[in-house]
Amino acid sequence: MARKSRRRDVEAVKTHLSSPWASFAAILIATIWTIPTFGLFVTSFRPSTGINGSGWWTVFTNPEFTFTNYTRVLFEGRGATPPLSQYFLNTFAIVIPSTIIPITIAMFAAYAIAWFNFKGRNFLFFTIFALQVIPLQMSLIPLLQLFSGGLHIGNFTVIPSFGITGTFIPIWLAHTMFGLPLAIFLLHNFIAQLPRELIEAARVDGADHFKLFRQIILPLSIPAIASFAIFQFLWTWNDLLVALTFGGGKRDIAPLMVRLAEMTGTRGGDWELLTAGAFVSILVPVAVFFALQRYFVRGLLAGSVKG
Amino acid sequence: MIEIAARQSQLEQAVSKLTGLTLTILIFGALVAIAFALSERTSERVQRFLKYVIFLAPALIFLFIGLVAPAIRTLYLSFRDARGEESVGWANFKWAFTQPEILDVLRNTGVWMIVAPIASTGFGLLIAVLTDRMRRPGLVKSLIFMPMAISFVGAGIIWKFVYQFEPNDRVPEIGLLSQIAEWLGFVPSNWLLVNPLNTFLLIVVFVWIQTGFAMVVLSASIKAIPDEILEASMLDGASGWKRFARVTVPMIRGTIIVVLSTITIGALKVFDIIRTMTGGNFKTSVIANEMYNQSFRALNYGTGSALAIILFLGVLPLVAYNVMHLRRERSER
């Protein structure tokens, strides 16, 4: 009862504080924020003569729309360059393993650090978190050398090269390695907070760590996994640097972003293709983002910012 | 005929890629399942040791091969020549701090580090405060947050279109910025070529993306301010601005600093925007872009590594601060 009336007081304060001007300003800013994307969206549906002949804002008085840009950019290749649909597929081929593998490995490690009793657990946890200090750029050259040539000390081969250059494997591995510190950090925060009684009870019942992980930890951790999965998905989908470096410029494994960056450089004036292509690349992450916004925000607030 | 053949080979490629993808996932899943099935069958004594191998070792191996060892090797390479064959002492670093083009790069990076975080955090805070009192802030917040889902490459294209300039006077402008300039009575120019304006135009793209992040984090922290404090300040008759400056901001100071340092780290490493919008030309290059050019265009691993080390030294204090902040927060809990 008392609680309810207090709540009403707070509401009253809030209403009193809320000013129409503040709301108006917020809506105005949000509109300005959206205009560039909206312009791209509108442009991608205009015929190329229209795009180059007048600004996109003229469509309100002079509407003229077409799907040609999309069919052209998605399905028509040019010489040795495959159409964008192939790059779209490559993006999927990169993103899915690059999300599943680090999450699996990070779940294991997060569980171990949270619930195994060993010395230096805390130290290990903060060391892994602190690894985010290493920027990607510091790993690029050595990792590239490792993937292409293996590791040799003198004449002794420690790690063979496996001949994986030119396949998706280096990109998957790189994304896994770079994603791990954040993944372990986020998942550990969640797993460490699971009720101790639950885990001890299962241990008393004779469940070993493997069974415990499979039957209790994993199902309970789904929200945290979802949270990180969205991050890793968006990060790998939107990545340019890793794909550019570890894809070695090969067309048959290059993802959307690599192709789009290339198109802006070489065909900067073909706005009908660029806008349609850009919109294709934006569509999936934005859809995922809106569908799972709740988990995304939760992940952000857990202190997860990719280093 | 040729077209049909091309379509066919496209389809074949697509099928083979999808098969490869499915197989990869199945093999990975099978490996994990087998490891678990076998481990569960072993005796407790074996498991005491085995659990570390299965749970902890993969992550540690990946982290070592992917981050720790490469970082050490990059440090080593930064003191060697282009191919990493001979030691050159501090020459690569001397090069970085004396070569005029690289000094431009370092100066640009400095501008990014200062302007981008302050602008993003400022806008984020402004929107967080404005929407805090709104009845239904959902849509406004979503719209401002949306660019976070858009790649830097996609954002680069969106804004390149905004900055598009038409040199021919008789053809109407199709870039929004040029058109607005015209409407306001200015003569538009080829924006991305004008230095130092172009660096700021690139920063706008970054701010456009990062503001959403700042807004979400700051908004949550404003929500966490106890209502009593706000009520008390209201009863004391504090005006809106005073409440903001004397109550809200001091209460969320810690969060503001974390947001600032996080965005600074992002600004230090910015690469995609530069790559997509100017390619680092017209004096817009930054350290991450130059590192890529040196390493993979000029194939000079020495100077490339030196730039990576400089980047690392720039990021180090910021991440250290964030880690310490987190540690403190945890011990308080």
C-alpha cells in the first residue's frame, strides 16, 4: 500500500519534470539522426537517372521507384567479379562459425573460472579481461604469418601451416581469438552469479562437472549466451579489417563489407548500386538488433565494449 | 549461353559453400559431444585433471596464440627491418615521429581522440536527459541507437552520399549537405577533399554511431539515481539546469568517465570509416589505417609493427583505467 502511494509520488514528480520542450527536442534529434539512413533507403529504390538528376528529397513531389538496383547488384556479376549475393553468402559462412565457436569455448572457460577451485582464479579472470588492452592491430602481422607459414624454430616445425590460407578458416580462427576476452568476461559474470546451492546440490547428487555443465549451467545461461551472441554476430557481420587481412583479398571468400568498401573506392559514383548494396548489408544486422534489442542493451550494460 | 553457365557456376558455388558451412558446424559439434561423452565415462581421478583440459585449455591456447604471443612478436618486429630480418634499433619509431606524413597521421588521431569521445558522450548525455522525462522514449531511443547495428562501412556509404558534391553547376546537387549549403546561400565544395574539415566530417560519422552507445549506458545510470535525491533537490527549488549540473552529472560521474574512455579507445582504433570514405587520402589518415597500409600495402612489417605499438601505448592507460574501475566496483559489491 505504502509502496503504491510512493510510486504515485514518484510518477507525479516525473510528470512534473517532463516538459513538452524536452520531448520535442528529443524527437527532433531522433529525426535528424534517421535522415541519412532514410535518404540511402529512398535512393536505393530510385532509377539511376533519377538518383543522379535530382536529390532524393524530391521523391516526395515526384515519386518514381524501381527494384532494378537490387536485382542488378545482387544477381549480376561483372567480368571476374561475382554479384553481391555471393558475398552475402560468404558473410554468412564467416559469421555463423565465428559466433558459435568462440561462445562454446568461452562458455567452457567461464564455467571453469567461476566454479572450479584452483589457485589464481581471480588473477586469471582479470588477466583475460585485461587482454582486451591488446588492439587487433598488434596481432595482425604475426597471426597472418602463422596462418600462412606455420611456426618454425630453426628447422623444427612447431605448428605446420596446414595450407588454410585462402579458406574461411583463418577468418574464423581470428574472430574466435579476438572475441574470447569479452565473451569469457561476460559469460563469467553471469555464470558466477548462479546460485551456489544449485550447483552444490547437483555435485552431491553425483553429477560430475561435465554433466553439470550440460544439464544445469548451459540451459540456465541462455540469456547471457544470447546477449553475447548478438554482439559477436554484429561484430563479425560488420567487420572489415579481419576479413580484409585474413581473407587475403580473395574474391570467393570475401564478405559483403570487403566488397562494399572496394565498390566505394572503385565505383564511387554508381550510387544506384552502392545504395542498394549498402542497404542489403544493413538489413540483417538491423533486423537482428531490433528483434533482440533487450539482450543487446543488457550486454552493453554489463560492461561489454569490444576493445 | 555464357550467362546461363555463369548462373550455374554461381549456384554450384553457393551449394558447396553451404555444404562446407554445415559440415564445419557439424564437425565442431561432434567434437564437443565426443569430448564430453568420453570424459563423462572416465573415473573421478582422471576427471580431476581432465576437466581443466576440456574446459580451460582451449580458451587459454587460443588466447595465447591469438593475442599474447602475437603481441610479443609485434613488439619484437617493431625493432626490425621491413622483413623482420635485421635489427634496426629505434629507427621505425624515429621514422614515425619525424616523417611529415606520419606526423599528420598522429595529429589526426589526436583530433579523433579528443573530438569524437566528447561529442558522442555530450550528445548521448543530452538525449539521455531529454528522454528520461519522456512518457514513451522507446522509439526515439531506438532510432538514435540504430546506427550501432550499422557497420562502419555501411555508415561510410550513407554519409559519403550525404557529402556528395556535384562539380557541374547546371546539375542539381544530390548530396544533402551540399543542398543544405546551397539553400543557406553558401557555395558547396567537394567536402571530403577540404583539409582539415574532412577529418571532422569523418568524425561526424563515428559520433553518429557512438552516441547511441553513450545514450544507453548514461540513460541506465541516470535511471539508477534514487528518486529521493531528485525530489529533495526539487523541494529545494533547484531549476532544471541546476538539477542537471549539481545533481545528475555528479551522481553519474563514474559512468561518464567510463563511456568517455571506451569511446576514446574506439576512436583510436578507427579504420573502416577512413578506408571506405577517403582511403586515408587528403590528409585524413589515422594510425590504424596507416598501420594497415605499411604492413599490407607497403609490406613493411617493421614500420607497421611500430605503429601498432604506438596504438597500443595509446590504448593502454584507457583500458587500464576501465579494468581498475571494474575491479573497484566488484570489491564494493
